Amino acid sequence: MAAERIDPRVAFEMQRAGDVIVDVRTPDEYASGHIAGALNVPIGMLPKGLPDGPVIATCSMGGRGGRAADLLDAAGRTAFTIEGGTKAWQAAGLPIVRGPSPH
């Protein structure tokens, strides 16, 4: 079974309700621009480093985020991925920050 793909605005509302967004890119990619509040847990480290509860995985354009969400789903986690990744989030006018911390 595959994790559900969601629209960036749906992900934004889920994040506001307390769900965690996890950016699965490398630390350098993450620092170049990420979703405000997203944790950075590179895909190779999953499922370690994740808080309990639903997880919304993302990357730049959705490929790695989708694979990460599917891996988490297969491991029994409730997981989603943002259709189009961080680029779609930014195109929707949602907050992006630069730097190594989640802000």
C-alpha cells in the first residue's frame, strides 16, 4: 500500500494542527530552503529520529518524499507526502526558510 499524496495546502493545515513535516533531503539541500518548521531526517536514516504520530514527508519535488512516506507506511506509520514537494509548497505561497534549523 502506498502513502497518501496530499496537496501543499492540506499539508499546511495538517502541520498547523500538530502533524510533523519531515524533509528527507540531505542537510545541505535542506539548508538551501525548506518548509518552515520541517524537521530534517535524511531518507537513509528513516524511521529513526521521528516523533510519534502522523508524518508528512517531503523533499524538493516529491520523489524522495514519496518513497520515504511509502517506507514509513510499510513500517506501520501513518504517513503522507506532499505532492510536488517543497517546490509546490513554495509555489502555493506557503512559508519557506533557509538555513540548517527548522525555524
